[in-house]
Amino acid sequence: IGERVRVVPDHCCVVTNLFDEVHLIAGERVLETLPVAARGRMG
């Protein structure tokens, strides 16, 4: 818990749909946080 992990999904639609927002990261810095417009719209 609280550990940072890198996730590389093989198909982004299924994974992205599960989150309210995504974080754009470069190195250790968060560049931007964006809302996921498709949240909850699959299936």
C-alpha cells in the first residue's frame, strides 16, 4: 500500500475506463492530471 508501480496495459480502453483521472508523468514529476471522459461508459 502506498507503493508506486508502473502499469503498462495491453489495451487501454478497459483500463482507462476504471479511473476518474490519469496523470501524465515525466521522471518523478507529475506534468498534468486529466479527467477520463469515458469513465464508466464501457460494457
